[in-house]
Amino acid sequence: MPGNGALGQSIHDNRLHTLKNTKMRKLILSSIISLTSLYAFSQKPSPALLNPGNHLLVMVDYQSQMAFATNNIPIELLRSNTAIVAGASKIFNIPTIVTTVAAKSFSGPVFPEVTDSYPQATSTFLDRTTMNSWEDANVYKAITGKAKKTIVLGGLWTSVCIVGPALSAISEGYNVYFITDACGDVSKEAHDQAVTRMVQAGAHPITAMQYLLELQRDWARSETYKATTELVKKYGGAYGIGIQYGQEMIKH
């Protein structure tokens, strides 16, 4: 019949249209899956970033006598940075070890910026005689007993009391970070060479503010937001003043 040709063409056109639609749907679906995978991948942070569950903090010899000869950083800045580190560890419940050296006979009391977060009456300060805390049996047991393979170090002096445990921990397979502006030494040269030596050995330098913000990571984390911003307002210098201004002038 004359109409059969038109009908056949119509059927062919419909099949072609259906095929094109199927291909288009598959293409769209494939694109959505790809974008979703890309989005999911972009949400996965680097394992090199510190988080509240992947490390322990060791605060080494933040004591009066050790601070007297510190010259690589102004003492008031060292104290503020120490407060940020101690405060951050408290806010985020980081396993924290505080060590002292010859506390009663030579080096004296621990900075108030540390004891504000870790009062000596309720905290265990590990006193020792060794300059390298890794060589002290009690400190070594406390660190290795935490079952954390990443260690963050800060303290006095960089070239002795930080280099010693940093290199020792690395030699035993630990991943080591150290907080450069919460470390002090007798000179800028001593501090800088200690930093270079640790970096060459594989340790990772960070700063006090970086440590705090790396733990917070997301301002939507409301459970630590207020404590974090309050700590910054108190010890964060110009940045803290900026937060104070912003919270007062832009109500949110």
C-alpha cells in the first residue's frame, strides 16, 4: 500500500529518536556520576593534614629559665603562640604530654599559658634530667603508649629539646610536625639551623595559628567554633582583633 513507506519511515524515525534519547540519557547520567565522583573526591582532605584524632602533642620544657635566654622570637609572642597551641589541644581534646627538665633544681615553673589549659595540680608533668626527652623512660613510655604515629612538638630550645625527640621519633617510624613559632632558642641562627636539620630529616614545620585552624578546618563545626574564635581573640594579635570587630559590627 502507498502508506506503507510513510509508516515505515515514521517507525524508523521513532526508533532513531528513541535511540538518541537513550544515548542522551546515558550521557547525562554518566556526566552526573562523573561530577558526583569529582565532588566526592574533592571533599577528601589530604592525610598529611592534622586532625583531632590523628596525632598527639608534646609540649617540651616551657619553663622560666629556658625562656630567659630565648632570643629568636620576642618572649611575648612566644607566650601567645604557646597559649594558642595549648588552648587548641584542649579545645580539640588532643592527647597532650607536658614535659619539664630539672623543674625543682634549675629550670623552674611552666608557663602560665600552658598551665591555664593544663593545671599542674590535675595534669601529669613529666620531669626528667635528659636533654632529649625521647631518652627518658617515662616520657618515651607516655608517647609510645598513646598509639599515635604522628607527633606534634613545641618547646624550648629548638636546637636541643626539639631536635632530639624529633630525630629520634623519625628514626622509629613516627611522622613528626613541629611548631616553629612556638619554639625558642638562644639565637635566630640556632633556631633556624635546627629547623633546617629537622626538615632535612623529614619533619614538617607548621605555626601555632596554622595548628589551631587546621584542627578547626570548617567554621561550620559549631561545637568548637566559639572556643576557637575566643582563643584567637585573646592571643591571635591583629587577626584576633579582626574577629572581635567582625563579630561586633556584623551581627551573625
